[in-house]
Amino acid sequence: MPYIPPFRREPLRTPLRLAAAVILILTASLASAAERQLPRFATLRADEVNLRTGPGERYPIDWVLIRKGLPVEIVQEFDVWRKIRDSQGSEGWVHQRMLTGARNVLIEGGVRILHVEPDAASPPVARAEAGVLARLLECRGPWCRVEAQGIKGWLKRDEVWGVYPDESVQ
């Protein structure tokens, strides 16, 4: 009975195949490089997320974050584990499946006014208290457009946590 290998390797014999392979490899590298930029912001995917003292299930749980949609900053990576920091400065390791790339921000300070336009003189749309979660829509200069409970408006970038001072968001 002849042996049939589980896969068959063929050399890249044509320049077209070689070019296609190179393009595929470069595209995958660029996509993963953009995704792996550190630090970067992400959002909690679940209502309860365990923060461990190290990158693995054998490490003890140090904190439990209990707010789905909370923005966190990814500061380090190891395999499928991400070291994150919350707005309070607490750090710990979570499995990557507990995070999503969606962007939310946390309103900081006191009551903040959402404006119609990115201008303090523009009419107010709503007031948001500290601790409110909002979906980040875009940022232009010192202003970010957010959506909270179905209401869209502009806030100053320094009134929220979850976006970098010089970050462009579109």
C-alpha cells in the first residue's frame, strides 16, 4: 500500500506564484503590525473579566472588572494574553477573547456638556456625568465625537479616558 502524506509540498515554480506568496505574506504582516501597536485601547467584551497577575490561567486573579464596554489600555502582549490597564491604573493580564477592538471612552471629572459642534460656543446636546460610557465615533484636534445612550455630541478630548492626546480617530 503506498504512503500518502497528509499534505503535499510543491515548489513555487512560476514567478506569478512567487509574487502572490510575497504579497500575501506582506499583507498579513502589515495587518498584524497595525493590530499589535502598543500601547492601544480596547474594550471589555464581557460583564466580568478576571485580571490575573501573569499571562496564564495558572496565575491568581488579582482584580475582577465588572463592566462590559469599559475602555482599557493594552500595554503588553504575550501569546494570547494581554496586559491591560484601566482608568484607575489597575493592571493585570486577560485572555485576548475578553477584549474587543471597539472603541469606548469613559467620561471623567464632573458633569460634561456634549455639544452640537466641536466648539465650546456651540449649543449643548446633553449633559453626561462622570463614569458614563460612550462610544467613540471620531476625534478632530482637541475634540471627540461620542455617542452615549443614543445621543451624539462633541466633548473635549481631555474630558474622557480612552483616547490618546494626539490620536486620530475616524
